[in-house]
Amino acid sequence: MLKILFICHGNICRSPMAEFVFKDMVKKAGRENDFFIESAATSTEEIGNPMHYGTRTKLRQMNIPFTDHRARQITIDDYNDYDLLICMDRNNLRNMKRILGEDTDNKMHFLLEYAGLNRDIADPWYTDNFDETYDDVVTGCTALLKKF
């Protein structure tokens, strides 16, 4: 079983969106037993808070099921427990390394790198564009599922 942790700044927009999009893709592919999927934050700002209403709205619009997700921060145990720690942007990676240390096991990756793209997924907290973020998340998750 491949254990994947999606990571963004607050764990209320991009990373839970990726978590539930990927869970939906995995379920539709009949591969639920192949993956364990969760998400977390690099910051403490939103700990305990639910997903952003924009993320919930977009997931509902796309008929993607989700649970009552609550934001949490990554821990050093996450580095040991997960096979892949997939972040959304360069600031996330920098903060992951600050919290977790250097990536000696090559577990830290960008979601869009799986789609052959060398760019960040914009944070809809700032852009208010959940459609664009969703499109990028789907692109990355689709490529990730094809790889594994």
C-alpha cells in the first residue's frame, strides 16, 4: 500500500482538495486497497479548522465526496509513516524541510511534477480561483495515479 500525504500551507484549500480528488479517482479505478491518502499543513494557522468553503463548494460541484476534514500540521512522524509527501508549491517544500529536515529518502515532491509541469499550484486562499486550482489538482492527481 502506497501512503500519500498531500501538503499545502494551511490544509484547508489545496491539500484537502487533492486528498479527496485523489481518493475519488482511486475509488473509481477500483484501487482503494492500493493507497492510503491524507493531507496536512506546513503552518499552524488553520489547525482544527474545516476545509475552506470554496474547496467544499468546488468538490460538491464536481460530485466528489468528502468528509469533515480538519486541518492539521505535518510532524516528523509523517516523514517516517508516508511514502510520498506531495506539496503544492515551493514555499510548502521549504517549510516541509524546515519542519522535517532534509529529504534523505526522496519522498518530497510537487504534485504537478507528475504531469511534467514545473510550476506551483496557485493558492485559492489568495486568488479566490478554486476552478483553476481544481484543474491543476486534477491534472496532477491524474498523472500521479497513472504513475502508481
